[in-house]
Amino acid sequence: MADEALVIIDLQNDFCPGGALAVAGGDEIVPLVNDLIRRTEHVVLTQDWHPAGHSSFASSHPGKQPFETIDMPYGQQTLWPDHCIQGSLGSDFHSGLAWTKAELVIRKGFRPEIDSYSAFFENDHATPTGLAGYLQERGIDTLTLVGLATDYCVAFSALDAVKHGFHTTVRLDACRGIDLNGSVETMLNRMRDAGVTLA
Ligand code: VGL
Ligand code: ZN
């Protein structure tokens, strides 16, 4: 249907086994995502896209380790291993992903001083990526989200999608999570409470 889009979040090498911020089983979802691509007219991808030395990297903060949190001007920020550096192999989409049909690639996390989990807003929850305008202008009102990671970029994208009024489904069988301190359960509850359909 013309009013539906599949949004594939960050299905990139660095989030798959062997990558810098590997999500367990991240590569397992590729066949299912490819199937959804075949069955959906409009396909949009997001791509985590950080400059070297990005402020979300633990390596940019002396004495800090990956998965610690720090206070940033825009709120709390989890620190990550260096990942998805612009143009690196790790930033490429998984080689098995049939992504060429995609109509749009939204890159995020490219501003050195701020991270961006959501496909719609940077982590200040105020700076838009332009995706909502793109979808709305094209008459798309229904979204299916898949990809990595369930509890970070997928979840924050889904929460912002319902805020924008999109009918939003997350296909959990086509997502995998990082799960820091119970973050998968926390974010599943937040999505359910916000009106995201979890399928
Ligand atoms: C992601 C942590 C850092 C994600 C991206 O795609 O969920 N998580 N950057
Ligand atoms: Zn990132």
C-alpha cells in the first residue's frame, strides 16, 4: 500500500557479530528483513554515521570505559566503543541485506557533539533528521520498524514515530537488542505504553 513504509534501522556491520558494537544474533534477522523488503513498496534505511572522535565514544573521554554513562548538555549518554565511523567497513550495511530498493537513507549521529539514536530526532529530542517531513509529504502514515538495536535505535525511533502520529509496528522477530541493565524490557514497556504495536 502506498501509505506504508518499512524502516530498517542500522543493519550495519558494526552491529553484527564480529563488529565493533556487535549485537548478539544481529545478522540472523537479514533473511527476514529481505523478505519484508520484497513485500513493501516503500523502504527507508537508517545508517549510524559517526565522525572519528565522536562524543558518544568512550575513547573520546579520558578514563571512561564503554557502556559507562556520562552527563551531556542534552542529558545522559551511554558511552560506546568506537563504531560506524563514516565510510568504514563497519558502517556499511550488512553485505547480505538487499538494500538497493531503498528510497532514502537517513544518516544519523554525524554531529560530533551529539548522539542520535532515533531516526527522527537527535538525542536532544529536538533536532529533527527530516524523516518525519519526508514521510508525511509523501502521504505515508504507517510504519513497520525492524533492525538494530531493539532497545536503542529501534525503540527511540518507534517512540518518536508515534509522537509524530504514525501508526507504528515494531517487528520484534526482525530486531535484536543490546540489553544493558535490562534495557530491552524497559524499552519494550515504554514502547507498549506509548502505543507502539509489538509484533
Ligand atoms: C546504536 C548505540 C550506539 C543502535 C547506535 O543502532 O542501536 N546503539 N549507536
Ligand atoms: Zn552510534
